[in-house]
Amino acid sequence: MKHENKVFFLIDVNNMYVSCERVFDPSLNNKSVIVLSNNDGCAVARSNESKALNIKMGVPLFQIKDIVQQHNVIVLSSNYAMYAEMSRRFHKILSSYVTDEEVEPYSIDECFVDFTAYEKNFDLEKVGQEMRQQIWKWLGLPVCVGIGRSKTESKIANHIAKKNPGFNSVCDLVNMDPCNKEYYFSLIEVSEVWGVGRKHSKKLQSMGINTVLDLACAEPREMQKKFSIVMARTIYELQGISCIEIEHTPPSKKQIVASRSFGGRVTELTDLKEAISMYAQDACKRLRDEGLLCGCMIAFVQSNPFDPNVPFYNKSITGSFSEPTDCAIDFVKAATSMLNDIYKEGIKYKKCGVVLTGLEPKSGHTYDLLTDFEHIEKKECLMQAMDGIHSKFGKKKLGVGPCFIPGRNWSMSRDKLSRNPFIWDQLILVK
Amino acid sequence: MLLIQVRGYSMSEIAPSIIQIKPYLQSGIVLSEALSIKQVIPTTHLLVPYALEKISAGFPSPAQDYIDKALDMNEHLIKNETATFIVKVASLSMLNAGIDIDDELIVDRSLDAKHGDIVVALIDNDFTVKRLMIEESRKWLKAENPEYKNIYLQEGQELIIWGVVTCIIKMIRNS
């Protein structure tokens, strides 16, 4: 459905992870800070000061060691538990402006708000400023707000607000003079458009479409022939015609991935088995939380892709269950036995994990005529007891195999982990 | 003859494999060894029920009839959950205001700090808890303990109010 009179806000936290860290450790203010991915591998968040040092998104730490030392860049491990709680609060504040059906949490640090129903009664830019000030006061997080007639336009507006300090972090394309709008569109590269990406932008550039303005002026139906319906929709959206609605309910999961890289290099099969049994249990927990059954599991192992001296070893194997299951014991059994087939001696493993696919809702599953229900019930009772223990005592208190005993050979390294101020024994200290 | 179709296979095709799988399934679930349980992290909500009316002794009606609502400590102590944070005290500078080391403070960032409020503030990017004093155009931070100094802003120093303290949680019996 196409609509010409919609209003969308896109609110996005600036440098989310670094900004969260700064709320609880103000000594990080005005300093170069980066936050690393799991296992302290790559820079996944950078403060503006770090961006100014030309530290790129996703660069491995060892490649920027010199810059880090020379400029005293503060390096932190990612504290996902804390970011998730701040993110929950961020989305909750925004949902107070409209009804629940008009908010779409798009990612940990981004949120769409459909403001169409209220446009007549409010000054849009003022509302954007209010949101920004409220999130800053309540949570200490800096945000930018983009306002447009479509989701794609609100994304571009957000980009404009971020790059041009004159906007004071809020850019309203709905009420902007069309000439000004064209001017800003002509300054932004086409690759910045939501959904275009690097692959398409190359092809677009070869057609002489370099900027957002070029794309907005393209003929949607002709472009549909050369690309796809998605590209045509993007062009309509840039022209202020909304084609993409707010998504209320996230589509049910197609797969669940649980994997992490190891603190050090792992060579032994027993260590790998311990690690994969933990990821299988993590995945199982998520599966059960969603009320799904899993029919098929993929197990994989990898060596370090950044090591130039040895060839990259990357192997996976797929196995299916005779009956879809949500029992941790089945997953651990399957994962550890599949590992036997992909393990090779002499490899320094960096990562392993499992992928659960073939998912279906548990409530809708039709069991086979010859299903052994007694056995399934027994497993379910056991799993419910485990779930109960996990929610009461924490998920590391009971598990299959020795994977939750501290100090395993493969445990993740998070050397620079900040406190989680939402846990009783890690509260912030004030003097 | 009756032919039972199960997922596209006829009975005779899958029956042998079922016979093999059944004893395998019944061979029992192997329980992993239980790990030692050390730490308790309470994650449940504790509701304390309270009676609306006095119940006279010997009155036959069950007490449940009088319980209207349960006391929820979160609801009682926290007015705005989204903007509330809890911090721990690490100095004696507010002792005379009843704030001791290891007390926990409930801090509401959504409130506007007024003269006389106890606040968590930032001075030179350091956390401090003090009483906010607003006199004409000047703001300063008062320590509630004669052994600690009040904080007056020096040239170039900035006072940032991080949040307003609304409640002190004081454990008086350490277990």
C-alpha cells in the first residue's frame, strides 16, 4: 500500500555502546573510546574522538594497536547485558509518545515511530527535540532524530541530522523547503540509502546515479526492471510516498545461531565439545523462550580468518532430528557427536557454534502416529525443572556437561569489561 | 486392505526403523552431574500481602476475603522505572543525612533537582552524592558531615546533576 501523508520518526542513539559506557563511567567523556566485539576482537563502537583518529568500524584490534597506544585510546569489552537494559528503556520512552502499534524497535539503538495520526496537532520538529531532550535527561544517551514521509526518508533525515551540527540533532524533511531538501539529497552518496547497500550502489553508480537526489529522481518502474521491486519501493519512499509500514510483530524466527569465539586458541576435541555444548544449551534456551521446536541442527568450527600464516579452516555439518525437539540433552548429544566428524587435529580453532533451523511453533506441531509420548513427557518435565532452576538461580547453575564451571580453556576473554550497574553487586559507587 | 499413510510413507516402509528407535529412546535419559550451587540471584518479584481491615480473633471468615492488594516494593519505592538507577555509597560525606557507606540510593533522573535535594552529581567527570544548594544564581554542593568539605565550583568547573536521590536503602542486619 502506498501512502503520501504518512509521518515517520527514526530515532537513533549516537555511538550507542560508547554512550552507554559513558553514562556509568563519566571519566570516558571527551576521550577516545572504542568498544570491542565479543572476545575483544574488533572495534564495534567508536566515540567521535576515535572516529576522528580514523579508526574504522569493525577493524580488528591488532591492526590499530599503534593508534591505540599513541593516542591513549580507551579500549573496552562489550557489556551487552548493560546495553540491552539501556536499549529497553530507550524504546520504552519512545513508545510513550504514541501507541504500541505505532512503534517499531528496529535494532538495539534505532527505533521507528509512526506519527501520522498526530501530525496535525504537533510541531514535528518540536516533538523531535522533546524526544531528544527526554532521552538525554532520563538516560544520559545522545540521540539524533530524523523525520520524513516514509521510513527511508526518515533514515536519510537522521543521517542529515547527524552530519550537520546546525540541525541540533533533529532534521524534519516533512516541513523542509523542497529546494533545501534537494540540496541535502545531492550531498549524500547513494550508498547511504536504507536498503541500497554496497552491491547495488556500484551498479547504480555505473548508471550515473551517485547521490540520493539522483536516485529520488529515477523512474521507479524502469528501475524495477533493472533491479527489483525493492528498488522501486525505495525510490517511491525517497519521493515521500510510504511503501513500508511499521512492523509490529517481528516475523517468527527462521533460525537461531549460538556461537562465540574463544579466549585463546583451542586445539583439543574435549575443549571444543565443552564449548559447543554450552552454545547448544544457549540456543536451546532461546528456542524454548520462543516456544519453538527444532528439526535440524548445524554445527560448525573455524580457525582464525585473520591469521595469514595458516590456511583458514571452516567446516560445518548438518544433522536432523527424527522428531523435532526442544530438549537441551538432545541438542548437546547431537552437537558433540557432529563435532567428531568435523574436528581435525592440529588446527588452532578460534570459534565454534550451532545453528538451529527447521523451526516450527511447538503449539502447532503434529506428532507422528508412533510418537513415544511417555518419553517426550519425561524430557519435558526435565526441561521444565531445568528452566525453573535457571530462572531462580541463574543460567550457569545447572547445565549439561562441565561447560559452566568457571575457567575453562576456551572461555571468552573480556578483559576490559565494565560493571553492569543493573546488578546488585556491581552498582556504581558514589562518594 | 487398510493402508495408513504417514507423511507420504506407507507403514511398512517406516515400521522397521521405529522398532529400532524405540528401545534406543527408552534406553533412558542420562542426567548430567549436578553442579554446586553457590550464589542466589533473586529474580522474582516479592509481594507482601496486607489486610484491609483488622481481623478479630476467632472470626470465622477466611482472611483471604480481606486481602485486596499485595504490597509491591518496586511500586512503592520507584515512581518512574524507566529513569531510575540504583547506586552504592562509598563515602561518609552524607552521614548526617542518614547516608552511610554501602547504603544503596534510588536515583530518579527524570526529576528536576531543586534547592535542598540530595543529588548524584558530576564534578570533573567524577560521581559525588551531596545536597544541592541553589542560592540566587549560584549552585554549590553541601556535605552533610563536618569532616567533609562543601564543593564550590572553581573557575572552569562544571556541575552536572546526574540524578535526584529519592530513597535510601539501608540494610541494618547483615546476614
